[in-house]
Amino acid sequence: MTLVIATATPFHGHVQPVLTVAADLVRRGHEVVVLTGSRFAEQVRAVGALHVSLPSAADFDDRKLELYFPERAAVPVGPAQIDYDMKYIFGDPTAAQYGALKNLLDRRFPASVVISDPLFLGTSALALSAPPGHRPVTISLGLTMPTLLSDDAPPVGLGMQPLTGEDARERHREMNEQVKQMMAGTQQHIEENFGESGVQLPGFFLDCLITVPDHYLQLTVPGFEYPRGNAPSSFRFVGPLTSTPRTAEERPEELPEWWADVRNAGRPVVVVTQGTLANRDLGRLIRPTLEALADEDVLVVAATGRPDGPAELESAGPVPPNARLAGYVPFDLLLPHASALVTNGGYGGVHQALQHGVPLVVGGDGEDKPEIAARVEWSGVGIDLRSGDPSAADVRKAVLTVLGETGYLRRAGELRAEFGGRDALGAVAKVVESAGAAASVS
């Protein structure tokens, strides 16, 4: 048995992958403590781990960001929002995260391994606080696109695919330098955050997210990510996280009353979702999709991610007869029946679709979503709508293209096969068990 601490920024999309890993390690007989937001305590205990809440300076409810960061609403989507988030949402809690982590290690739980999402910067501070062998081994889970600057790709934040041509590398290099100059203030801010923990950031902060951890395990495959010839040896593609599948018969209480319509559709099933957080305004993507496909010979399943979502859609206007509405539908049961997924582009949801060989139409903005949408198009598995508020006409054109052109389905199938050659949970467990064995010897 190895003692493991798992840390996660208190965002649903950051916590869930960490909990998937924690649950697997518990099943393998390891003891796991999860240091994250207080609102996730019940979910942590449900996977058999011990929950420890972050201190108030680092704890917030991601469903109510406007209460904690009221000025964020006025920040334009794109590089400015990334800049804001890095400074205040991810940067400022660094010292509090590090203090809580050190307290846990020194007084309660002398773990051999600390597993983290990349933006839990307190774990990076721990990695910089002492050389390997004098602190726990650190593992960072690449649960969104890697941020390492490279001559081979444009910098994150622009939503761009890699340039082509003889001068592509030079142009990428120029853009990277421009990003460093534009984010000089952010760099200084984050250096000060790390300084509060008594450590020094060894380079540009976007690079350090990748280079500082002992192991950086990217939760995808090379077929979905831009090449970076300068990636360190600690950077590895391990494929997406998977969980033990359960059949519909094992969980009938989770299925909607119209589930037979999906199982016996006899026509393409198009699933649409705005994820679990960016779903307050269902008119951004779900409503346009319902309108776009109302006259098509498809079955549309709208997963609103909100218990009141179906009622809101019904009150906003007529729901087409070929649409079925739900607050929540288990995607591991739904996606095997799907012919396409229309989504705002969350990294986990995109990979869940690709694990089932389902091509995508992506319409999202904010956070990392334009970057993920660009990778969907670059990898050939779907279409980037380049908007978080697409028109019904644009959605219709994209969905019919994805359904009608076999190349998208073929590429999605190829990535599904590429996923099959990777075992993310096994890769994490191997590092954990190696670290535990080394600790027991010492």
C-alpha cells in the first residue's frame, strides 16, 4: 500500500478526473487523501478516499464564480480572460494550497506521491521546495491541452491550429515571444505567488506547468495534440481516463423514461450538451441545435446538465417532436448510440465521445474551449464552429456535414483505436507503486 495525496482546484472539471484516479488507486489497495474544495466532500468519500478541505483562501464554489471574482464578468473572453484566471483564480491560492499540502504531509499523512491537476499550483511549489528524494514524487494529470511553448505550435489562448509552410516554426516562435511579453505582468504576479511559499519559479509559468512536475501525464494521444519536439522526458501521452462500464440494466434509475427511443431509434442520434458549468443560458448551443435539426430525420437528445434544464427549454418555446430532453443522461450509455455530439468543447466530454468513435461539432468559448475546438478540427474528428453562440443555420450545416462525410467518422474511429493502446489509470498506478516501493526501501 502506498500513501497518496491527490489535489485538485475546486472546479468540477478539475476534480472529476482526479477522483477517477483516486477511485482506481483505492481499488488497487492504496490509501488516498483528496485535498480539494469543501463542496466535493461527499463525492470524495464516495470513491473511498479521505476528504480534506482547502483553506478558505483557496476554496470557492465554481458554480458561483461571480461571487468570488465579480470583476471577471467584464473581462473579454480569450487571452485577457486566461490572463485574469491565471493571476487570480489559479495564481493567488498558491501559498494557501502549498501550506495546506505541507501541513497534511508533515502532520497527518506522509504520502510518497502527490497527484494534481496542473493548475493546482501549490503542488508545483512543493515540487520546487526540495529535490527529488527529499519530498513526495509529483504527478500532474494533463486534463486539458498542454501549455508548453514550442516552435512546433502556436501558443495557447489563440485557438489556432499549427501553421504550415517553411516559415511556420519562425512564426510560432515570434508568437510565443509576443505572448511572453503580453503576459509579463502575469509572470511577475505568479512569481510573487510562488515567492510567498519560499520557492522560485524557474521559467515562464506556462512552460513550468509542464516541466516542474516529476511526471506529466497528458490524458490524450498524439493524434489529438499538436507536436512539440521540445517536450521533456517527463511528458508522456497516456490516453484518456476510463472507468469501469456498467450496463443500462445495472442502473435503470439513471435512465430517462424515453430511453427506448434512443435504443430503437433506427436513425442517427445527435446528442447536444453545454456541459456541467456553462449551461446557464441554454440558448447558446442547445436551443440552436434543436431548431437546426427540427426538420431532419434524426433523433436529438439534449443533455442540459441541469435538473431544471428540460423545463426551461419547454417554457422558452416549442420543443421539436424529434427531440428528447434530459437534465442528466449517463454518457457512457448514451454515446454508444450516438452518431454525432454537438458540444461546447470540454476536454473530458470530447474525449468521452472519441472513446466511442463519435465525431463532433464544437461551439464553445471561454477558458480552454477554443483550443479544444481547434484540436477537434485539426485532428479531423469534427468541425469547429468558432463561436460560443452559433446560429441554427451554422449548426445544421456542420452536423449534416459530419453525418454525411465519412472522413469524420473514420478519423474518430482511428482515435478510438489509438486510445485503445493506452492505459492512463495503469500509467498512474505504475508511478505510484514505484514511488511506494522506493519509499519503503529508504
